[in-house]
Amino acid sequence: MTSGEKTANPSRDDPNWPLPSFDARDWAEAFHKQFPAVPEDVALSWFANALMRGYDERTLRKAAE
């Protein structure tokens, strides 16, 4: 995928949802449903950080090739 391309939002009807999603809000929502004691806004910060860290790591590894 090149910069500027958009991907379709994965369907929430997909039994693997939110696995195909790169949206931290999807992950936070699914996590909160499974673990309601964790506020969704707290989970959002966790998943946003984790997804961005994964992106940064991939970028660094590609640059090192």
C-alpha cells in the first residue's frame, strides 16, 4: 500500500473483528466489551500506542534494509 491509499473499514460482522482493523477505537471497543472494568478511553490509549509502536518498528526495520 502506498501513502495516501485508503483501506476499507473491516466489517464488524466479520467473526475475526477487530483483527483486520488498524483503528485503535475498534480494538478499545472490543477489549472493553470483553473486560468492562477497563474504561474504553484507557484501552484506547493502550491500543493507539501499541499500533503506532508496531508501525514505527516496521518503518525502522525497512529503513535498515
